[in-house]
Amino acid sequence: MSIFDPSLQGFLWVLAIAMTVLVLDIFFETEFLSLAALIGISIYLSLLFDVSTKWTILISLGCLSVLIAIFYLLWKQMIAPLVRRCLPSGADEAIHSAVGATATFRKINEKTFVEWNGDLWPVDISSDSPRFSDRAPVKITSVENGVFSITTL
């Protein structure tokens, strides 16, 4: 018997693998891993039913909708913040260590970036911020959703 056979035992294996991937979401703040796990659970669950292809697709979409709702309501709103409070250093990505670091302001094709750690990152510049010249050294004050806030040195 394989884990890919549509059986309850196979479903439990797929569920265990998917839960492992969801736990990885705590350490890597990405929706891709979570969505892949939810799609895998939905498709496998729909294969447990001996119905036509149309019904299998409908069951998959229904399961995916329910799982996404549960994921965002339960996991993202309750469990992930709780884990971040218990393991503050484990949930942070390397990008969060940029706060307080010195970087280089870059203006390329009228778009503004910060060059930090060899990569270009988008930067949020408010209208009351001082003007920055290209390649000027700046200090990173905060990082929110991959967007850097900066100030002059």
C-alpha cells in the first residue's frame, strides 16, 4: 500500500506531511508552502470518494475553500502569533535583522530601493522625509512585509 493510494491510512500520511509543511510556515513567512499543503490535502481528500471527475473537482474546491478559511482564522490569527511570542527568534526571518543596519539608498528608473546584504529591497519613503541621493548611506529603521523604512545617517 502506498501513501498515494486513496485510503484512510494514506490520507493520514498526507495529513502528517501537510502539517509538517504548515509548521515550516512559522519559520519561513511564506504563503506558498501553506497553500501547497492545503491543495495537497484537498486533492487527496477528494480522491477518497468514489465519484466522477466532476464531483472530485468540486469536492477538492470545496475542501480547499474550507481549509483556507480554517487556516487563516485559526492558524494565522491564533496559533502563529502565539508561537511567535513563545519563540521570538525562531519565527523571524533574516530580513528582520536588518533593522539598525547601514545600507545604501538606490534610485533606479525613478524607483527607490535599499541595497542591503547584496540585495535590493523596496523602500517606503514618506513625503516629509529628506531627499536621498543615489548610493547615499542610510540607516534601516524598520522592516514591514519586506518593505524597508530608512533614515539618514
